Amino acid sequence: MTVTGDIRVNGCPIGPYMYNVSGYIYQDELLPASITVREHLELMAHLKLGKGVSAVRKRAMIAEILSKTCLEKCANTQLASADGLAKTLSGGEKKRLAFAVELLSRPKFLFCDEPTTGLDSYGARHLVEMMHTLTRCGTTVLCSIHQPAEELFYAFDSVILLTGGRTGFIGSPEEAVQFFRQQGLECADGYNTADFLIKVLSSTFPPGKGNPFTTGAMCPKTICNSYSASEAARRQEALISADLYRTAVDGGSDRRLRGIAETSGARCWFHTLFWLMYRNVLQSHRNPRLQYFKIIQRIAIALLVGFCFSEAIELTQRGIQAMQGIIFLIVSENTFLPMYAALSLFPESFPLFQREKKANLYTTAQFYVSHILSMTPFILLETCAFILIVYYVAHLRPTMLGLVVTVGASVLVMNVSIACGCFFSTLFPSIATAMAYLVPFDYILMITSGIFIKIWSMPLYLRWMPFISWMMFASEAISIAQWDGVKSIECSDILPSVCLHDGEQVLDQYSFSSAHLRTDFVVLVGQYFIYHALALLCLARRVSRN
């Protein structure tokens, strides 16, 4: 059976403005980890209300909403725990928090997907009371609900009973019971009315012992036909026709809705970006395994590398090999660990992002940029700590230029690696798939790093590979910083024909040139923006497909 029709609000076709005038309560809540109830409400207030509402007013609203939803006692409880150790919200508290978030902006329409699922009778009753609170504030609440308790069923202003794609009844709960009684179907004493209506519309039950009917039996198709010919159906058709006529005459409802949408959608781009960054930084700070443990790990690796090379870095032929070895370790350490760590960044946060974007809280670009910018302080801290320790423990070239170039190239390498990891994580649907394709790419990076083979000795048809390898440009930049200006290298016990006498010869040995330093940094910066642009495009494509 094919069913066609229009979806209208106050007689007007729905459009993009609906994202700004409506809210949605999901059956299963997805909440950010490691932040508290109060912090979550503050963040949602800033995202939903923007800068148009003062901070004092927002705090007053949050205090009032916490009281209305009985969340005051858990205001400082985390929504979800990243490490599984902290105390978190119960199922009922999560549902109340979802309604609390909607109370902030008081949408004109609120859609609820089985909001009482998994709640006890007290929690379900309290949730329905909050729905009534919203309706008294001017919000139209539409919710799907299965088998509510008797008391909850009669609390609804209107019910819509559906079966097989057809309408069984529309009207108040009392009118529904009266309609089915007129069809010769009456609920037995002590039996739940909602269960009775569901069973009536799901299949045919003959009269007899153990069924919910006191009289009669009727198939769902006959019930739907009876409703279509009833006075209740004619009243609904009259209401719809009146709405369509009123809209055709003045279109006032449409203009009012669009005006509300434009007002609620007028939020500062950078204000939203700031609060998304604030949430990301807060989550990182509350979960030491994400950032602080990595810093400790990097310091330990830096000490190990530094001490291993501390007596090998010298201006001798043996020192050349050691110097290029430690340069490769510096570049590879800032390439592979960050790149693989970034693979999980977006797959883990994508479900929550998708829901919040559908709620029109922010754009794809704001979500992506906020993640990258919130990571930047930790990236700088990690890289600088690693390089400074390696540089001084291993006794690399003691010049300011050498230190600045090495630190700068390493910071760029780590940023480009993360950008590439973000690209692969948004390009493929799962972390496992992204890793499978990233491994061959790693070999291109290592082969073209300039340490293992002279770049220009590669076959002509492979000459393009070095230009996608930031490892080559970073290795060249750091090598220039360490060897440029070195005039004499000891050649004892080495045949003169194979001895490298100065820094320029060392650079030439690896197809490097001191004239390329500026080019190396320009290429690294360019690759950083290219990989991030590709990642953002892939993320936007995934969102549009979903």
C-alpha cells in the first residue's frame, strides 16, 4: 500500500526552520562523558540561547530548571564516565535531564520517542508531569508510547491509535474508550486500558476466557473503517481544513514560525565554537588517560632516546649515522603515534555529533574546528617536552637556530600527522577499516623519509610519492638545522673516497639541500591545511549520507 500526503505545521509545509522551533527526546540518550549535569546545562544554554541571553539570566534559568526537574541533588554528578569509575546518572535522571535541556529554549514542538521506556512507575509519572509543564509553557508535545500505566494513559490530552499504516482513532482517551464501546468492544474490569486498545488493534481476539474483552471481537481493518465513517474522524478533518484555510488566507502562522526560527538561529559562530572547545578541553582534563598519560609516556620515550644517543652525537663519520638515526626517530615518533591516536577521535564522537547537529546546535565546521583547536595546547606541550628533552640529553647542535628549526618542524609534523589521522578516520566508516588502509600509507611515509634511500634515485614513475610524505620535508629541515654551517667532520679510519668532510656533503648524501629550508616549512604548513580540509569534507559527506 502506498500512502502519500503532506507534513504541515499550522497548515504550513515544514521546512528547515523546524530545526529551530522543535526539540527531540530520544529513547536512548547519548551524553558527553566526564562533564556534570550543571556543566551540561550551562553548555546547552550557551549553544541554544547564544549571546542574546546574559550569563546571569542563564544561571538563574538553570537553577530554576534543576529545581523543576528534581536534578538539584545530582547537579554535580557526571553524565557518563570515561573510565568507568566515577558515579554517573541513572536512567530516570538522564530522561529528566533531556527534558531539562529542552526547557532551556522552550521549543514550539517537542517530539518524544518512548520517553517512559525503562522507567519505574514513579519516574514515568514524573516525566509525564514534566510534559504537562512544557505544554503549559506553550509547547506542543507529541510522543510515541507503548503500554503506559492506566493513570498515565488518561493524563494525555489526545491519543492517536495506529495499526497497519492506518488510523484507528484520534481523540481524547475518554473518547477512545467510548468509541470502542460503540463498536461492541469494552475493556474487562481490572485490565489496563492501553493494553486493551493495543490488543484490539493488533489482531482479532474471539470472546472467551482469558481475553481482555467483556463483549465482542472485531478485526483491526473493520475498526479503522468504522473510525473513518465516524463523527470523530469528521471533526479531525474539519480542524485540518480550518488550518489550511487560515494559512491560505493570511499565512500568519507560517510567518510567525519562521520569525521564531530566525530569532533562535541567530547565534554567534565564534561563541558556539568557544563553548564546544570548552567542553572538549573539560573532557580531556577529566580523563587523564586521554592527554596527561600520553605526555608522561612521551617524556619517558624522550629520555630513553636521549640517553641512548647521548654519547654518539659527534662530528665524526660515526656521528653522521647517529645524527640521521635520531632525526628519523624524532620525525617518526611525532608521526605514527599521533596519527593512529587520531583514528578514534571522530568515530567515537560521531553519534553524539549527529544528534546535536540535527538539533541545529552547531555546524559540521564548528564541531571539527573545535576538536582540532582544543587539542592544540596538548599537542604543543607533548611535542615541546619531547624535543627539548631529546635535544639536550642527546647533545644535539647547541645553536638557537638548530633548536628553533627542530622544535618547529616537529610541531608541524605532529600536527600534519593528526590531520592525516583525522582524514582517514572520517574517510572510512570504522577504525579497523581506517587502520587497514593506513598501514600501506605508512610504508610510503617511511620509504620517502630520505633516510633509507636517495629520493631522486627512485624510479621516475614513483617520484610523486615524496610530495605526500611530510617525513621527507621534516627530515630535511631538521638535517639542515643540524648540518648547515658545519665545516669539518673527522675522517679517521675512513677511506678519503668515502669520507664526508662537511655538512653540505652530508646533506647531499641524503638528497637534501640547505636552500630548501623555507620550502620544507611551506610544504608542511600546506599539507596541514590540505589534510584537514579533506577530513572536513569527508565528515560533511558522512553527515549528509546519514
